[in-house]
Amino acid sequence: MLAAAAHAGASGNDAHLIRLGHNAIYRLDRAVIARIARVDRYAVARKEIDVAHWLASMGVPAVRPIDDIDQPIMVRGHAVTFWHELPPHDNANRVELATVLRALHTLPVPEFELPRLDPFEGLADVIENASGTADGDRDFLRSHLAELMARYTALPAGRPQCVVHGDAWPGNIARTQDGSLLVLDLEQVAVGPPEWDLLHTAISHATTGTLPERQYQEFCCTYGLDVTGWQGYPVLRDIRELRLALFAVQIAAEDPRQQHQARHRLACLRGDLGPRPWSGWTNIP
């Protein structure tokens, strides 16, 4: 972070870590946010900058990159990007999330190349590299991943493919104090089935039981579709659940405090805790 800030002509001396997940997020002086990707993610970081500019051109409010920096900046294999800090904000609610997704899914595909959605990207590496994972769990995850990849090839037809956010949950839509909604975290934007963006909310309702029925129905009515009624939903649901479990596994390899949550999610996937909904899925910082 310090090396990238110096290259960009900024000071990182007073920087502090905001979040450590798929990316390391730092706040620098002068309301600048630095995002440090994992190694070999230059193309993804470049895409985030392009998507942010494209959304602005489409009139969709989103997080804004610092325009007078030639970025991403590469430091020891890590792509670093710099963004304007958001104004004071809260997470969107589910109705607001549905409103943003409905608008996003009607946009034309941009002229620059967007990747096709790959719901399995990086999962095999997480399985192989996650320290602290028992051999039996690793064998189960390998087998489960192979099964899901086969099922995905026979995914039933749904709505026409379009630009999707890729990680659509309320934490990735910010509501500012004036009521504006800003799209955040553009790392997984791709062209794919719009149903993928509806999964987080559906899973919160049907898999973990944390979203009440009334709020789920409000989301569906606002967007215009209940994805759980689509024939392909179980396939995408199972893939999304695996991704959420492996995120916990990946973080637990770096933060032992998350080991219990990782083991709990794996037990759910194995069927050890009975049918859905599964309680006990807590947020991971």
C-alpha cells in the first residue's frame, strides 16, 4: 500500500486498514480509498475501473475511481486501485437492492469486453490452498465442486443474459444521506444470467432463514421475479452456497477466529445439519 501510494503521488503514512477479505481496503488521507487485490488480479482491477466509468456514462451512480492516477498500479504482483471515499451512508435495504438490479439488468452490454460469468472462478484453488482444512473436508469439496460444474453445463434457460453485478447484496449498494443509491464492489461484474444477482437475497430467505417472508416478497415484487420458482434455481443456489462456504474457509485460513463458521458451513453443505433453512450462518468481517 505504501509503495503504491508513493507511486501515485499520495501519502500512505496515516493509512489504516478498513477491511481484509478478498481485497485489502485502506483509507488514506484526503478521503482516498486504496484497494489491494490478491496477486495476479490485474485484469479484474482494470475491469473495475472501466466498469465504474461505464456506469457513470449510463447515469448509474457508483463508486468513483481517482481519475488523475494511471491505474491499476502493480506492486509485487498486486493490483492497487484508488477510489474516492464514499459520503456518509448505510447499506441499502432489499427493496433498494432490487431497484438497482432491475435498472442494471436493462443496460446495454458495454463496448469494452466484459468476461462471461464464471461462478466457479478460483474455487478449486481455494480448496487446494486452504490450510487447516481436514482431508475429508477437502475430498468432499472437490467432489461437490465437480458435481456442480457438471450440473451447471445443463442449466435450464432463464431470462436473457445481461450485465450482472456478480455479488449483489445490500452491503454492495450504499444509500447516502440524500437517498442516493451507489453501486459498490465492481470486481465480479460480468455478462451472465440475471438470476445470479437474485441469489443472495433468495439464500438469505430460503437457506439461512435470516430474511423474513414479507421482506423477501417485497424484493421479488420490486424486481419482478421470484427466482426460487425458476427451474434452474437449485443449481445456482448450490453453487452460491459453496462459494459462501469457501469464502469462510479462505478467511479462516488467515483468521483462526473464523474456523468455527467455516466448519459450520461445510457441515450444512454435507447435509449433517438436516434440510434448509440452516441457522448459524453469521457474517464474516
